[in-house]
Amino acid sequence: RSKLIRSYLARNVLAELSDDRRQFLLRTCTLGALTGTLCDQLLGITGSGKILDELEQQQLFTSSDDDGQTFRYHEVLRTHLELALVEEHGANGAREWFAKSAVLLESVGELRAAVRAYARAEDWGAVARLIQAQSAATAGAELLLPPGLLLQDPWLALADARRRLRSGDLASAVEAFHRAEALLDEPEFLQQCKQERLAALAWLPSGLPGPSRRSPAVGGSRAATGRPSAAQMAAHRGATPGTASAPWAIIVREATRFGPGRLPALPLSGDSGERLAIAVSALIGGEFRWAGPVLAGVLADPQSTAVHRAVTELALLVSEVVSGRGTDLTDRIGQLGLEAELAGLPWVARLARGLHETLLVATGTAPWRIGACADLLAQCDAERDLWGAALLQLASAVAGELAGDLHTETKFVDAAARFAALEAPALELWAAALLSRHQVAVGGHHALAYAQQVMVQAEFMQLRGPAAIALSALGNGAGSSPPQERARGLAASCGLGLWTIDEVDTGQTPEVVLDSDGGSRAPSLPIPTLQVELHLFGGFRMSVNGCPVAVDTLRPRARVLLRMLALHVNRDVHREQIIDALWPGTAVLIATRRLQVAVSSVRQLLEQTGLTGVFGLVRRGESYRLALPADSTIDLRVFEGEMRRAQEAATYGGVAAGIAARESGLAQYTGDLLPEDGAAEYVVDERERIRMVAAVTATALAQDCRELGLIRQAQSAARRSVQLDPFQDIPWILLTELYESSGDLSAAECVRREHAKVLASLESDAFSP
């Protein structure tokens, strides 16, 4: 797969052929197993057998093992031809040629070649059908698509990555894209893989593993969310429509993180993908009335791709369900599920089936369908479709509430937790708003305060839908008509259905807060916006609205608990994990009581700073989490976000952009991670990993600075790298070369001696008993 070999083929072999002969090679490479008859049928011509004979006689990388009956192109030529096919006909055109070839190959019994062609066409239903039939007949299915083939064939590896992406398994899709990149060093192929990988990566929370990250680290700041850079957004605009790298997917992901109000303005005259992104982002904000016509326009656009149409139809149906508009919704949703399955979009099909079941539950049809919703949710979890699971849980909670399900509150809480883990605070607020309405209806403790917090956060993120629901909950709970009237007006302008804001009839009396004169009231003081800063490097520090949190007033174990939760901020930590870290070897009952005392003291301290309700130390089942607002500043997350931005800048923005991102990230690294915890197991691995990342980043910064002639900055960065990790050879050598290039030979010699001492200490350690 060398570029030199492919360059030779392009210049010295294919360039010497006539255009007709070149097009013959280009299009018939999709067959794999070539005969004159198959080529004639594929191209709609005659005389293909003679052309194949001539290619073999001219030794143009064409061979036959059965005396001219069947021919094959050499793998080197075939790889080059497949790349050229995509370049000339586009991804969709190439898939059409492979699909046509697959049908012909299957008709003549060339099943292995047919399976490969179907896979290249990304028709995984046909692949499964052939493998199942072969397995039932001979128990030799592995002969059709050997497991190693996906590890060797770059195009099949790319198709497999896209299959995983369409199934909703983002983590394995990112890894598969990464593997595909390693199989072919063609620049355009690499660029295509990188674009689609980075787009899929943007939808993953920063705590999930990917090819270049291993630690649990849910981002709490804007810089740490993995937001694509402006250069990357520009690159995505030139991507293949309908793939994961299309700009609409990135824009919608941004809306889940920051709400639609912070997105760049996009014209409604753009392509179908951009209009889809605008409409879905508006739905996330609750603007159902405005988004409906835009979605209908995308659906009517003949230029819309299959992916665009499926997502648009799903969004339009959700809009009509929420707003109370539309007819024959259950039939339309069921039809969408079938069409998405046939189109090879399992994640859309699962969501459509789940929406179909929840709609039937909500309308009072077959209560057993609540179990069917649970089965679909379990299927999403099994397929590692995290987004599908979160959305289905929210839909199931809404349907269960309308049907009187006893587990409604648990489902809302779980949906909110799933969105929080996905770093999607905009969607988390939808779940929180609906939960606040339910809690007010059943008389939950502190329900009004919780609804007030949700409303403040929704208004801050410009999410008018959740704000209207939370405002309606306040009006219902306090018996106050102004909030309810305002909620109805807001819901009407958004296009929300009245069921969204009306009080849920649970048969219980809502909790009401009374004034001293017996009158009911809503919380009178709005909860202020909380600006939280959390520092984990060089010692633990925390402040809220600029005021330091008095961590030293806590007992030692409570302080460790707070630091442990801060390391996993906005992420659940199970009780057993905490007990093992803080009280190892202690009896369970004793350790549990100690944990409860520590939790209580930490929670009280945080409540004094204003971190109450949905924020602060929150318990979720058997787990605890330090829940902070989405716009909190956390130095560890900023550091990791800048590292990702530097990687993107190096790919799309050039050396100067990479230098800026690396300098910004290293500025956050002011010391070891939580040094006060010493060699505690819960932090030591993460501390070492982050330190190594900082050292490698400093080395890369030094190399970039040297490339631009910034010698002093390069020397400083290289020196910092060897201070962070003295056991790297590259920064030592780089630092020596930098001093020599600047004429400081004595400093270069000192660096050599320091490096020699480090090497000697390594050798001494290696031979010590």
C-alpha cells in the first residue's frame, strides 16, 4: 500500500492506457472475480472477455488461474483502482457500482466476492443474508468474510467503521476509523477517515475510551468538550453528504452541549444538511413551531440524502408528537422504522420503534408495551448505543407518566443521568424539567426549589421548551396563576402541546410553600448563576462565584471524598469504589456509616456556597457525583480540551494554531494532579497519565517552535518536557540540538551530561537486585 507503488501505477501504467480501457479497469475492479460475461453485464457492452485476455497478455497486473475462464486484478492494482473510483464517482457512486456488482456475483455463485462487494456497498443486510445462508448450508460462513479481511482491506475497514457508526456504537466506530487509517496512506483516504472519525469522536463524552484517550474524564468546561475548531468545521463542509462527517452532525452536537443560542448563524438557503442541523438544533431549544416547516422543506428536497431524510422524518414526527399536531402518527412512525432498517440505519430504526411503543403506551394501548420499551432500551445498551438509550429512556418516562407508571421518577432521573454522562446538558435539562413537573405533581420534597433551578438553567441556555415546563411546574405547585399563564404563553409561542405544561394527575396533592399569612407562593428569590472554578493541578482548590470554598474545615476523609468526586466531576462514582479507596478493610456497615457522615459534611459545605438541588454532592442510587454547572471551569478538563484542540489544529489549522493550543493547555498544568493524595490508588494512574501527556505535549511544542524559528520558546518547552519526564530521549536530543544551533555549546554539553546521568541511573536500576 505504498504511495510510491500507487504513484508508479498512476504514471507508468494507467496513464499509458486509452480512456476506454482505463474506465474498463476502474469499473470492473468492483467485481473481484472477473469473467467476460460478468463484465459485459456490468458495463452493458460486449467483448469484455477479449479485453481481459489482452490485459493478461500485456501483464497489466491481471492474471487467470483457470486458463482464461476467470480473471483477477492484483491486489495492488485493485486497491489503487478502488481509490480512483471513489475520486471520480464519489462515495455514493462507488457504492452503486459495488451494489450492482454484488448482485451479479451472487447470481453466478461467486459468494465470497459478492459478500465483499455488498460490504463495500455498505449493504450489511445482504452480507448477513449470505453469511446466514452459507452457515446453515455448510457451517463455513467464515470463508465468505474471514475475520482478518476487515483488518487487511482498507475499504472494508472503512465500511465496517461506518456500519458501527450507523448502529450507534460510537466508541467502536472511532476505533474502527482509526484502524482503517492505518491500512492505507493515501492522503485523500486518510482525510476522509479522519473527518468521519473526528465527527464521531465529537459525540462521545470525554470519559469514554478512544484511540488516544483512556481515562474517565467527563468535561465540565466549554474548552474541554472536544468542540471542533473553526478549521475543522470548514473541513467538514466539504465532506461527503450523508456521512458522519457532514456538518449537520457537528452543529447538532454543539446544540446538545450549549443550546441553540450559542451556535453560529447559518442561512436557511444552505444545503439540506445545514437546514436539517438548524431545525434539529431549534427542536433542542423547544422551538417546535418554527422547526416544523424547515423540516418539511428538507423532506421535500430531492437533493436530500437517505440519512438526511430518515433523520428529518424522525425529527418531524417527534415535533408533531410534542406539539400535538399530525395525524396517523403511529402508522407513520412504524413505517419509518421499517424504512430505516432497510436503509441500513439501525439507530434510527430503534428510535422509531421505541417512539412507536411509547406513543402506544401514552395513548392507553396495551400497558404491556412498557415492557417492550424496556426491551428496546436494553437492546440499545447491549449495542452500546448510548444516545439511543438516553433518548428512549426519556420517551419511556414521558409515556409512563401519562400511563401512570410507578417507576416514572426513576426513569426521568436515569434519563437525566444518561444525558449528563454524554455531556449533553441541553437534553439533560429536558429530562430535569419534566422531572420537576412530575415531582411537583406528586408532592416531592423540595420540588419547587428544584423546578426553580431548572428554570434558571434553561433560561441561561436559552432553552425555551424546558423553561416553559419548569415554569409551569412552579405555577402548579404554588397555586399561582401568573407563572402558569406565562408558561402557557411561552409554550404557545414554542409550539408545545398543552400536555407538556399541564399538571399531571397523579392523585396526590402537590407540595405547596405557604407564607406566614397562609397564602401560597413560589420561591421568591431567583437562584443566581453559579460560576464554579475547580483546580486539581498543584493542589486542590475550589471557588464559587469567586469565593474560595473552605475545604480545610472538612475532616481528612471528607476532604479525600471531595477530591475523589472532583476527579470524576459530573460522573457517578459507586459507593463500593469510594469505600475501597477511603476505608479499605473496614466492615461494610461501619464503612457505610462513615461514608454517610462524610457525604453529609461535604454536602453541607457545598450548600453553603449555593451548590444545592441539581448541583453539589448528588446521590444517584448507589453512586455519588459532584455535579457542577455545564459552564464550570475545571483546569484538568481545560487541559484535556486544549490537547484535543492541538491535535485538530495540527491536522487542519497548521503549526501556529497547534502552538497556541499546546501553550494554552500547558499553562493549565501547574503541578502534579492532586499531590496531597500521594500514592492513593484512585489518583496515581491518572496523575501519571496526565504528566506523560504534558511531557509529550511539551516536546511537540518544542518541535513546532523550532519549525517556525522560535528558538527560545523551543528551548523552554524542551526543558519543561525533560523536567516532567526525564526518561524520554527525544526532548534531551532536541534540547541539545537547539542549544547547538543557537551557538551555546556549553549549555549543549551540560544537557548531554544530564542526559547521560539519567541513562546511567536507568542502567543502575536495571541491574540492581
